[in-house]
Amino acid sequence: MAKEPLVRLDRVRKVYSVGAVEVVALRGISLEIPAQRFSMVVGPSGSGKTTLLNLVGCIDVPSSGMVEVCGQDIAALHDDAVSEFRARNISFVFQGFNLIPVLTAYENVEYPLLLSRMRAGERRQRTLAMLEAVGLANQQRQRPNELSGGQKQRVAVARALVKEPQLVLADEPTANLDSHTGASIIELMRRMQQDLRTSFIFSTHDPQLISHAEEIFTIRDGELVEHSSRNGF
Amino acid sequence: MLFTLAFRNILRNRRRSAMTRMAIAVGTIALLVFGAFQGYLFDSFHTNVVQRSGHLTVYRTGYFLFGEGNPSAYGIERYKKVLALIGDDPVLRPLIYVLTPTLSLMGIAGNFSGENDAAKTFIADAVIPSDRDRMRRWNAFGAGRVYPPDTNLDDNDPMRGFVGLGLARILGLCRSLAIANCPPPPAIHREAPGVASEDFSNLRAEVAAAVTPNAAGKPRLDLLAATETGAPNVVSFFVNDAEPQPIRELDDNYVVMHLTLGQQLIYGRGEPRVTGIVLQLRRSSDIGPARNRLQALFDQHGLELEVRDFAELNPFYTQTLNFFRSIFLFIAAIMGVIVLFTVVNTMTMTIMERTNEIGTTRAMGVRRGGIRRQFLVEGCMLGVIGASIGLVIAFLVAIGVNQAGLTWVPPANISAIPLRLSLLAQPALIVGTWVGLILVATLAALIPANRAARLQIVDALRHV
């Protein structure tokens, strides 16, 4: 029996209004992304990759069409329920790391667990384990401005995975890193994905990252032009 | 985490946060210092008024509204029985500090000593000197001046009293009373005496010869007033001294004399009466119960008497209090607006700078309400820190002022009293100001907090 897809988009259109001009970012895309896979959305700049990730991440709403994530039709949820849904199921890794500057590495990683109202003891245990897993156990008291770019992104990965979400969305996660650091971050995410059986969806045009993909969705001018699958590496 | 985040965020831009906290602190200091001064002013003014007119005065019904025109007609008959009724009442007795009769009267005072023939209308209070001295020692709030016994009046010398400085000047008593800074009257050209004038000049000489100072060498005035029956009556009054009065009209007309002399002038050999019975209570908070009890007593005994409190007798008291209260409200409004705009400005800048962060936390699952709460807590925390700093500084200012030994002359006073800031005595002011400014700071954060909560996540994440 075929596995239920983690993400399902059905004729999704997204139109932005810029003043009087309407910009069509997605032109009726339909696709299914399987669970527990290392998936990539690739395409040139302005093709609609980020818009697609935003819709899948439930931080934007389509102009038309249906977005279903983890079996949930997102349009059926009101604003607070969508927030709750994100807090439970979805994490993000941003190109610019987006760590909270006034919190230490430990507190940044702990933050998503606070949103799920986890008990303090378990929260601490999971946070320390995750920092250990990303190799930052010794930097837990440092604030983001005291960390290197690679360390910041490791904290961001730890923050994304600490709540054990079903889906991690990463928008160009290696774009602000040098190739060596980028490679180590990709390796880290790949390892964590395998350990935690979490689904990753990246938007990228980094060939180094694309080489790790299990599913590749190529979009151009807001349309899906190709979908290819690979089994393992 | 909410409070940790809020605290660290308000320290993020140290200078801006410091300016905001300073604005809140300055608002707190201004309100507390002025409020403390106002509190002391109210207490000292209250003390001053109560020392002069007691808390409650019993009048014959109608006197308060109509009696000024003919005080003698509104005298309280058998007032000693009324005094005993009040003084012996088990409810009132423990409340009363001083219970004393007074007589208000008016007439014409004349100085025909030959030095300066002059006459002037006067208004007078006739009192029992020792009771008056006791009343002037009332200082329940510790905020007034406690007067020593007044040597211008004496229980054993009914002829002795004092007048307003203006009245002394008008009647030409400056030289005989040896008053400093009191100009003598200018020389007045008189016509050359004719036959008729000669007769009057002889009369003047006879009167002058009859006018003698008392044993202490104090000048004498002749006081003329209409008795209860309308007939004129005259008594001699020795002016021991002149005391400046706070209001010009009072200064030019005021006479204070012994009750016995006042009664002789108004009632002659008839039954002596008084126009008022003054009750000075131990505590001002007992005014209500004492007044109710008095009225009940009078109703019970069928006495046609009414009770008025000191605020009714001294409209200036209530007006002054209201005046200062409106100044306080004005200052509070200005400070509130300053704090409001400062916090709105600070929070707006903060939100602009942290737009990306708002987008990130929203993406992580923080609800709109969570974002709103975050900024409200930051506004509240700015208020708490600023108001607390202001509170500490206000206390230091109060201690400094109280130890500096400053003095000032309050309204309706003629002598300086110590200037103090009664901050500790006003817990409601402290709590009200502290909580009020924190509320203003929190409410000021609401507008930008709502704006932050309404941000679209993708727009916020795109913000650079």
C-alpha cells in the first residue's frame, strides 16, 4: 500500500499585488511530497521556490487551490490553529539563520519546546541532547553574535529539530555559508534526517546540496516542470 | 522565557531604553514630589483652618444664611446648658478636644485719644482666650504650626484684645503700639476754630483727658455697637497689639476680644448669649459621626440649632484644595502624555528593528496574541523599571527637602511654616502613581504591539 504523501498541493496559485501590478508567483502547481525524504525544490531565482515553501510551511496562504500538510487541509484552520499546527509539526531553517539575538544558543534551541509547554526537565534534556548532536555542547551559553556562521546555522538546525517535527523547511540554508561549512551543515542535516526520520524540504540552487536530494521538484516561472526521485545515495 | 526575553530586549538598545525609562522616572518624580507637597499643603492648611475655626460650629438655625446681618438677634439662648449638653454627652465627649462658645459681632471702633481722631467699622470675634490658645495647639497631622499662648488675650482681663494691623493703622495706633513699618497718618489741614468749633474743641479736650491707657500703657478704643434691642452701646477696649491678617479686608476690620466684653457690648445687662459653639475634635475623621450626633441631640431636645463644618464656613479652603487638585491632574495628564508618546515611539522603533524576529517566532508557532503579549510585557517592564527608579529618586528628594529646613507661607497664613514633603504619609499617592504610570506604559505599548501582531509572517521575514 502506497504511503500517504506528507505534502499535497492541488492547483495552487499564488498572486501578489505590487501596487496596481499583479505578480503571479505560482501558476496552479499540483504536487505530492512523500514523507521522511530529503526533498529539494530547485529552480532559478524568481521561479517561485520560496513562495512554494512558504505555502507548505503554512506561513502564507494560496490565492487559490488546496494545500494539505500532514493530512491537514490548511485552509480549514483559523489563524491560531495554524500557529499551533506549525508549532507542533513544522520547523524552519532560514538562509540568514534568524536566531533570536538576545537568547543564548541553549535558549534558542529550547524556545520551540517552550511553545509546546513541555516540562522543564524534559525540555532541558532534549535541548542539551540536540546541542550535543550538532556539536555545540560547549557553546550553549554563547549568544548568536559570539558564534560563527556555521555555528549559527547548527544552532538553527538544532532549533528546527529539537521538537521532532514531521517537516523541516529550509530556504537556501547554505547560501550564507562558505562551501566547506555548507557541506558540513548539509551532512549534519542529512544525518539528523536519517536519525529522526524527519522530512526535509529545501529550496536551493546549491549543486552540493542538490546532490544529496532524494526528491527533486524543478519549478520555473511558477510551474512544476520536472519531478525526479532517487533512492538513497 | 517571556520575561527573560522582555528584559533582555529592553536592554538591547541601551540608550533608547534609558531615555524611555528616564521619561517615566521623571514623570514619577514630578507626580510624587508635587503630590507629596500637595499632601503636606492640604494637611497644613487643614490644620490652620481647624486651629482657627474648629471642626464644627453650632449655630442657631438660620444664622449661617442670615445671621451676618444681625448677629445679636441669632444668639443662642441658655448657651451654657447647650455647652453642658454637648460636653456631657458620652458619644461626643471622647471625640472633643475643645468645646468653646464664640460671639461674632460688628460695630464702630473709635480712637479719640487726640493723637488721631478716627473711627472705623469693625468685625469681631469674642472668644474665651484659654480655649482659643488650646485650639491653636491642635496639630493632629504634625503639619502645622503650634502656637504658644497668645499674650494679647487673657482670661482674667476681659478688656484686653488685639486688632488687625490695617485697623491699627487706620485708627492711628501705630505709634502707641510701636508697630514697625506702620506709617503715621498724613497731617490734615483743619479750619481755624470759630465759636462753634471752639465748643467742640473743648469737648475733644475733655474726651481726650478722659481717655487713658490701661496699666500696661496700651491704647484704648471705644467700641460702639447696636445691642440686641437696637439701642447703641459702647465699651472700652484696650488694644494689646496688632496682628497682620492674611486678607486685606479682614486686616482693616478685625478685632479679637474676650467673650465677656463682646457679650457686654451686645447684650448689656441682659442674658448673655453667643452666636456659635465651636467643637474642635481630636481627629478630623470624626466630623461625620460628631455632626450626626449633635443633630440627633438637638432634635431630641427640641433645640433650634444647626451644625456647620469648617469647610462650609471657609469656602476658600475647599477652593484652594480643588485648585491644587486640578494642578495635580494637569501635571498628571502632561506626564501621562509624555510617557505615552515616549513608550509608543520606543516600541514602534523596537518593532521596526525586530520585524524579522517577529516573522521568525511567528513561523515557529507563536500566535498573534503571543507577539502582542511579548511587546506589552516589554512596555510594562519599561514602566516598572522607570517608575521604580522615579520612586526611589522621589524618596531621596523628599528626604533632602525635609532635612533642608525650608519654610514657606501657605495661603491664608501670615507666618512661614516648614516646607515638607509628606511622601510616606501618602501610600495611595505612591501606589497610584507607580501603578498608573506602569499602566500608561503598558497601554502605550498596546498600539505598536497590535501592529506587530498583525504583521504577515512572509512580509516580516522579508524585512531587512
